[in-house]
Amino acid sequence: MASGLWFLAGGASAALTHVAVFALVQQHLLPELANAVGFVVAFGVSFCGHRWLSFRDAGTTLAQSFARFALTALAGFAANEAVFALLLRVALWPALLALLAALVAAAGQTFLLSRFWAFRR
């Protein structure tokens, strides 16, 4: 239960970072690239929050957790980018709304992979 609450807090912090960076750079880049820049910046926030709060009792080394979480995050970003592009380009949603929906869509996948693989207990 506590790891789920910490996951929400860490995920929300990373998501806010992602959205803030996206908002700052979207006027200068294609929306899909702005999404990628937001992901890269938010990755650090996400890893630190999940390693030291959500899964602080992880049975993995820091290096193992980082490598596994990087793969987990990339899988989450692939899902995020697919949903984002679909909503933006096909459904014609506004970019920020499409990003928020994409972040929510990828969160469940990221939690499951983080809990049962990246930070396996």
C-alpha cells in the first residue's frame, strides 16, 4: 500500500516535470520531440523517486535498478508516444490534453514493470 502511494507521488512529480518541460519547448519542436525532451528530463525525477521512496526496500543494486528502470521507462515512453501521436495526429486532440492522456495510459504499465522487475523485492 505504501509503495503504491509513494509511486503515485513520485509519478506525479515526474509527470509534472514532463509536462512543464513539454510546455517550455513545444513552441520550438515538433510535439513528439517535445514529448521526448520532457521524458528525458523527467526520467531522473522518476528514477530517484521510485528508487528511494516507492521501492526503497528493493532487492536489487542501484546499478541493476537503474538499468532495469531505464528499460521500463523506455517501454513506458514507447506506449506514451504511441498514444500521444494517435490522439494528436488522428483524433486531433490539443497537444497538452493528448500528453496528459498518454502519461496516464503509460503509468499502469510502468508501475507493474517497476514493482515486479526493475525494483524486484
